[in-house]
Amino acid sequence: MPTNSVVQPLLTDLYQVTMAYAYWKTGKMEDKAVFDLFFRKNPFRGEFAIFAGLGECVKFLNNFRFSCSDIAYLQEILPNVDQGFWEYLSQLDASQVTMSAIPEGYVVFPKVPLIRLEGPLPVIQLLETTFLNLINYASLVATNAARFRITAGDGVQLLEFGLRRAQGPDGGLSASKYCYIGGFDGTSNVLAGKLFGIPVRGTHAHAFVNSFSSLDDVSENCCNGRNNSSLNFYTLMCYCFPHRSGLPNFLAVALALNEYGYRAIGVRLDSGDLAYLSRKCREAFVLIADQFESPWMKKFTVVASNDINEETLISLKEQKHEINSFGIGTHLVTCQKQPALGCVFKLVEVNGEPRMKLSEDVGKINLPGKKSVFRLYSEDGLAILDLIQLCSEKPPEVGKKILVRHPFIESKRAYVCPYKVELLYRDYWGNNG
Amino acid sequence: MPTNSVVQPLLTDLYQVTMAYAYWKTGKMEDKAVFDLFFRKNPFRGEFAIFAGLGECVKFLNNFRFSCSDIAYLQEILPNVDQGFWEYLSQLDASQVTMSAIPEGYVVFPKVPLIRLEGPLPVIQLLETTFLNLINYASLVATNAARFRITAGDGVQLLEFGLRRAQGPDGGLSASKYCYIGGFDGTSNVLAGKLFGIPVRGTHAHAFVNSFSSLDDVSENCCNGRNNSSLNFYTLMCYCFPHRSGLPNFLAVALALNEYGYRAIGVRLDSGDLAYLSRKCREAFVLIADQFESPWMKKFTVVASNDINEETLISLKEQKHEINSFGIGTHLVTCQKQPALGCVFKLVEVNGEPRMKLSEDVGKINLPGKKSVFRLYSEDGLAILDLIQLCSEKPPEVGKKILVRHPFIESKRAYVCPYKVELLYRDYWGNNG
């Protein structure tokens, strides 16, 4: 079953249904079609994308069947359609479909078909929109997350905090899942934790501070020392910093808590000059740690948030920040730099004959024919290129020189001798044998 | 039940749960809190927003209850929490909550609380993220749709075609629903049609054209004349335009179909100079209509699509386009200009005492206290302003002069004498009596 109950055959554009009807009318129900799903341009003016969303496509195929109420609704909005078509539609499923694809999480490139679907023309046509919906945002946000990870470096924790700013409930859930695939360490989204096993993390909101107006608001029994300390926590606190807030207060509380057998974890910065404030925090941690002989305080976590994007991360690095963990929301989940990936789904073969779209816009012309994709590696283990060729062509072989062409620049050609050859496609659905 | 099954209490940030625990620990379970949900700045550098998403919030309240598996998951990720808290959490629901709000679809402004929630502090705290998630994107995309409508004018049809580019399945479904609220005429999304009764529309994809390679692909029996014409449809077609495509071909088919008792509807333009091409289409429609004495052809619909945004609509208008219907996808549903609204949820009162957030950033300081909002109208029926005041203050009265202040500019004040006073809040949940 798909994670989200709204993923069902009707989550599609109307024209897929009317086209399926036209295929049925013209007797093309059993025409064997091959469609490629690919993107034409890397997102974010970058040099790569991360492929994601495939798992949900498999679940969709597994569940692909029009319900009685679906058919009833379609009959209502398309009253002139032959009854025979509804009978045909009501027995459709994905059992005649085969799907080969690049594994989820792989680095992928423009023009390379990420998914190759084969099966009866009307059935594959009916899958188009849902597949694009499931792949486009998933791959976009995974790529965005990977870019944040590359920019931030491996030494820091990256947390996805975008649920409240995402495009609806599933936008939020997808963001949490695919940011994790893209290289994040966790999310604030509890449901994503429950459903996908992603680590969940959080701090606290301002409302929490505002809900207390004095120490009288706190009942004493809510803070029991772990080591049965005879000290009075409140007295200790008030004595330390009766009228201060912010960092000094945190340090006092951390020391008091330590006396009671609890270890504070760190602080969160949510506004101001994050690089400067993080350095000031770290200085204070070190100072107090030395003064109170509490070396563990030096390693307090500093979590930073507040509209963080790639540029902020670069700038903070240059300013030698002391942040251990970033909470990133809006810019991550909405992919502000480029909010849609633009994957397309093109017919490339019917009954063994290649098909292509012709256009005055050269970028819109697709590669015809049923294809296979190989990733070629050099001796040092690095990938050199992805080779697209027709399934009917002989696969590349290790140690054998082949002539390859650039996918965009006609004149660019090169000889490559692969040290290792990886067939990028795996079979994810149906009998590909 | 919420439209989307992922709308459940765990669709929240972890810190809401840990804060609820802290409230429980400090004995604040029964503290009566008031929270306001509002935005600080109009989206898209505009002058208004459309409020949307409220209906789903009501469904969420109606269904607000942690399941056994929710509690089990939370226990797993928060192992040090007192058992008593889990018992408390497992019996929570929204029965102690009251919600007043501005009706969905209203034009709304910054700082005006769109929703006012009142109830036990931990419960309202636990609602925050889900509410923000349900309101933020819904209101943003409804506002975007309204802006497209204002720009396009009332005379044209606007269709939402964004499903494949939206943020996941629910991003797509929300876009379809809230664009309709914002002033669109229909969507391509069939599920949105089924669930919400929105008119569904569509054209056809390029794959449909590509799936045919010659007339031999079409079986004769698929085109039966309605008026038992003795003409042969294929012969007629081939005779008219044996080697032409595009517009001349469409006109020939339209004439042939008419002979057979079917009326063609129109054409779709999906690339090129849309204004120029639409004018050329209209000229051809008129010419052929006159030549073949078929006046109905003059009124053929021209549907245009291809990355349309507000600027394109303005430019097409200036070029006197002849387009009847726009299919709008990416820019509409992703809200490219500003992909997040930024609604916030602030504590404004605890046990009858006002609370406010203090910040060096004046824009982040919220208005404290339990408030009410009135829309004041002038004699000509137009709204003058929205007046925010404390519930304890005397409501404005028709014909009585009142001093009002600008929400952002301290020095701006004015006397207003309302001709009509509308209390903007309606009771949507609980007993507000």
C-alpha cells in the first residue's frame, strides 16, 4: 500500500483517462509501449541530481486498480463514453507492466531515463502523472538536501525542520523522508520518524518560555534530583543568576542540573548573527567548563536555525562558526531556488518500433527506442560517465575501448575504456526476463 | 475524517511533544491558553491574502487522538519520560478546545489572527505544527490563484494543471482544491474532482500523437457518424489535407467531424509565441467559418499552456491574445515567487493573563491578549479596514466614530465611522458560549 492514501489511480490528469479511452476506441489496448521518465536539466543550476521516490511508485503499481466508486465518478464526468471502456478500465491492473529503474538514492544526470516502463499502451499512459508526481518533488528535495550536506560538510548535524512550511501534509512527510535520503541526519517530523524510522529531534518554541511568568508557575516536585542531592534547585538557581536570562542563565541551569544528576545538551540560536553568537557561546562554554572543572560543558551542542540556505551555510563557514547542528526548514523543503524538477515521461517505442517527439525546440526532442544505461568506472573506482544505448546494442565490456558521445554537444566525442561496468537498471516490477 | 490519512496528531514537530511533557511535569495541564495563528507579511509582495485550509483543521480536531501505536512509538523515542504522561496523552482529545476563525475564502491581512484557539495549554501546543501545515500552503496557493485570476480577468477560463509538479500527492491535491477556492475554474486532477466536486478538464499529451504512425493504426469502426452519413471519414480526411499537420489539419478534422455529427471544441497551444499563434488561430477559425458557412467554428476554444506566470498573462493581454483558457501548472502550484507563507502560532494569553513574545526584531513581537476582529464597511458597501481589539473591549457600533491605529506604523491613526460592522470570527469548534 502507498504511504499516502491519496496515491491512487485517480490521482492523475483527466487527459490520461480520455487518451486511454481513445486508445481503447482505436484498438490499441494491447499495443506494447515503452515510456522513459527523465529530466532535461539539473536542478539548482547544479551538476547532478539524486533520484528518489521509486519505492512509492512500486507501492502505487502494487495497488493500481480503479475502484467501483472511481468508475462511477468517471462515468459521471464523461457521460458519452462507451460502456465497454468502463468494463475494460475496471479490470485493469499493473500485472502486464514491467519496470526497470536506477536504484533510489543514486546520483543521476539529465537525459538518462531514471525509470523505463513497458506494457500495454493505455496502462502505461495512465501511470504517467502519478509517477511524475511521486518522482519530481522527491528527487528535487533529495538533491537539495544533498547540496546542503555538501555545503555544510560532514562534521555537522543537519536536521529538517520544514513541516510547517511544506506544501501540505504530504509535502511535509515527503520532505522529511527524502531529505534523509539526501544526507540529512534527522527531522522534527514525528510521523516521518514513526513511518520511516528517521531519527527525530527538536528544541522548544517561544510559547514554552512565555507560558511561565515566574518560578511560582513551577511546582517543586517536577524536578527531582537523580543523586538525591540535598541542595534546593530553586534556591541554587536564584542565587546564581537572579535577574539574568539567555546564556548566563543556561549555564547556571546546566550546572545546577548537573548537581542533580542531569546533563544539559546545548543551546539553540534562532536569530541574530549566528556565527558571532555561536563563537561567543563556545567561548563561554570553555570558560565556565574550566572554572567549574566541568570539561563536558565545552562540548555543548549549538543548534542554529532561522531561514538558513546554502549561501548562509557558506558564509557561516567563512566566519568560522561554532555551530554543531543546523535546523533547516523553508529553503530546504520548498526548494526556494527551484521549486520544481520538471521530469517528463515520453513514449519511446510502440510494438518494437522507436518513437520520438519532434520539436522546433531541440531540447524537447527525446531519445527514441528502448534503452539501457551503464555507468562506466575508471581504475581508481570513480564513475566516468553514464552510457545510454539501445537494448539491442551490445553492452559495453570491461577493458574494451568504446566511442561515446556527449548528450548535449553533438561534436563532443571521446574514447573510453571502462575498468568496471555497472548496469544501472534493476528490475522493480513485473517479469523482465 | 481528514481528507488525507497522514493528517494525524503525530504529523507534528517533536518539540511539541516534549513541551507538552514539560507542561505536564510542571502541572500546567489545565492552564487555559489562547493562541493566535496569523501571518506577518502579505505573500508575493502583494496587498492581501486568501485564507484557506480551515475545513481540514476542523477535520483534524474532530479526529485528534493519539493511537496506541503512536504512544508506543513515542515511548520508544523518548524512553526517560514518566509513565503517567503517556496515560495522560492517550486520553487527550480536542473536546476541551474552542476555535474561532475567519471563514475560509475570505480576504485577509497581516497581523490579523486568522484562527484563535483556546483550551488546555498542552493540547493547543500539540495542535500548532499541523495547523500551520494545513493553513500555510492552502492560503498561499489560494492567494496565488486569486492573483492569477485578477491578472487574467474574468473573461477567460483558468485551469490548474500542476499535479505532476506539485510537492508530492497531497501538494497536488491541495493545489487543486485551494486554487479553485482562489478563483480557478477547474483542474486536470481527477481525484480532486472526485473528492471535492471541482470541474475537471484536459487536452491530450504528445505521446498520444506519437502512438500513431499512420491511418492504418486506426480501425474504421472507431468512428461512427452520428447522423449516419454515407461519407467515408478517412477518405474525406485524406482528400482535404493529405500531407498537412497542425491548424489546417485540425480544421479539416473539425469539418469532417461535423459532417459526422460531432462538434470539435478547440485547440491547445503549448509552445511558441502564444499571443501571435492564438491570433492566427482565431483568424483561421473566422476565415473557414465564413467559407464553410459554419459560424460555430469562430468560437473554438484556444487553450494555452507552457510555464505561464503572472507576467506572461500581463504580456499576453498587452499583445491582445485570442486565448479562451489557460492551463497553469508549475508557477501556480509551487508558488515560485514565494514558496512559503510563514504563518505563525503565538501564545497570547494564559489563565486570563496576556502574554507576548519580546524580540529585538520589532516585526516578531506579537499582539498579546484574547482578541476579536471586526471588518468595518463604508456606506458604499466596501470594506474600510479590519479592527483588532481585545475581547474585553466594547465592540464597534454602526454610526459611532472610533479611533483606529495602523498595525505597522505607530503614528498613523484615523477616525472611522462604520456603516456596517461584521464580526469576522465564527465559531468552528467547541462551545464558545
